[in-house]
Amino acid sequence: MADPGMRHAIVQLLLEAGEACLSGQQISSRLGISRAAVWKHIEALRHDGFDICAQTARGYRLRHCPDRLLPAAIDAGLTTAFVGRQIDYHACIDSTNERASQLARAGAEEGLVVLAEEQSAGRGRLGRSWRSPAGVNLYASLVLRPQVPLNQAAQLTFLSAVAVARAVEQISGLQVQLKWPNDVLLQGHKLAGLLNELSAETEGIHHLIVGIGVNLNMTADQFSADLRYPATSLLLATGRPVDRVHFAQLLFQELEQLYLLLQRSGFTPLRLAWEALCDLTGRSVQVDCGSEILYGTVAGLAEDGALLLRTAAGDIHPVYAGDVRPWPPVASNH
């Protein structure tokens, strides 16, 4: 029977050994399993794409981890306490959010992450589709069980945006801009999309699914021609491929730190972090609310997550849903 936890442990030992070899007996003794079991786990890891060489009388050495978001590779360098400690991995799935919702309803623990190399029915806000080609991006959905009043649930919307922004800056040195409520932009082009889905009743929140899609290594020809907004990837922006496993580790660590900060210190630190990254703060915008179109200047976020719009009359108008765009419109390069 597959034992991903033991495989994670073997990868961790091999990573710690670096260029040195570890014998089957050393691994066996450290992990309390037989040498035959060690061999079987090594073979399974090789099948998953880990380049592990075996040298007679010396042992095993890890030469290369695969460019796949395998739990063993992520776990080996993860420093979180709970986010990403359980990973439900799929080569292809319809939607990571849908799978995470199923697991949450079945009692999945807080911190579980559903990861996929490809989505066949990825979705964004307002039911829009999210293009999800295989093996180039990050598609993840995190299960959280926040102990906050229902009227504060909207605050969690901004958690993933700030986490993605910080992970992107750490891995690339680039600073993104955040667009209310859930877009991550790089030089005006969409880099990531976020979709939070809440399960709650009047007495409180059952669970929150934090869906995250980040364009990491997509090439120009992989983007749809009919996108609502121009999009980009870190590969296109920097000219070099991103280590997706390392990005996942950074993202999970930022998500956990910000989630704990929100619980410990309330919304203000997260709100200030988001406002500092919002490229529309203080600018004139048009907000299409569906039933009406509003104009004004972005004044920041309210404590309940609403976008605060200062109208020409000087009134502050909270906006809870709508598409926000600069006004007058910015000329497109496309």
C-alpha cells in the first residue's frame, strides 16, 4: 500500500544528505522500516520522477526533484505547522475548489491543500472559466475553518491576495498590484486569480475554500485569445522558468503566517498590507455593479472588506460587488 508520509521522509533524508549517499540500512534504521521497504519506496519515488541514483556499497543519492507539484517534494522544504501538511494531489482534476469542498464536507482538517497539474473545469469569480494548462502553473485550493463571526468572513478574501503578492516578490523580485476584490496584476496584466467559497449558516462558518491560480510558466501561445483582460506569467515577465515546488512552499508559508496574524491581531494589519499593494488606492475609478455604475476615488477597504469609494460629492460609498476599472480608461497595449 502507498505510504506518502514515508516517501516524504525518505526525500527529506536524501535532501539533507546533499551530495553524500545514504545506505539502505541507514534509511531503514532512521525510519524504522525494512531495507526491502526502503527499496520499494525508492522505486515509487523514481516512478514519480525523482532522479535517485544507487551506488554499490555507498547507497542512494537524490540528484534531481521533478518539476511536478508532488507532495513529497513540497513537504521536504516546507516550514508550516498546518497549511500544506496534507496535500491531495492530482495530475488532472475538474476543479481543485470542487474537490476541496467535497473533502471539507467530509471532515478534512484545516490546512489541507488540493493541488493539480491541470484543471479541466477551473473556474473564477462570477462563474467565469479559468484556463488551466498542464504542468506550468499552480492550481491550489486550501481548506480553512476560521473561528470568526460570519460578518467578518469577507476579510478572508484578502488573505490569499497578499500571500500571492509576497510569494511572487520572494521568488522573482517583482512587485504585483492587487485589484479589488481578488485579482493579482503584474504591470497591468493578470497574473493570478483567487476564488473564495464559503460554507456557513447563521450560527457560524463551517469551512472556507481558498482557491488560488497563479500563472507561473505559461508561454504566450498558451493564453486564450478571448481573455477579458490581458494576462501574463512569471516566465513571460522575467524570462526564466519558476521553480513551482519552491513557489508552492513560499505561498503556503505566507498563507499560514497571514491567517495566524488575522486571528491574532484582527483585520487591520492585513487591510493595510492589501491597501499598500492596491494600484487603485487614491485613483479615480468606474465600478460596474450590474444594476448601476458608480464613479469615484478609491479610499481603501472597510473593516467588512467593502471597497470604499469617495464620490464627487465627498460621500463614502461602500461597494460589496462589482468590476472596478480606472477612469478614464487606460489605453491598452494590445
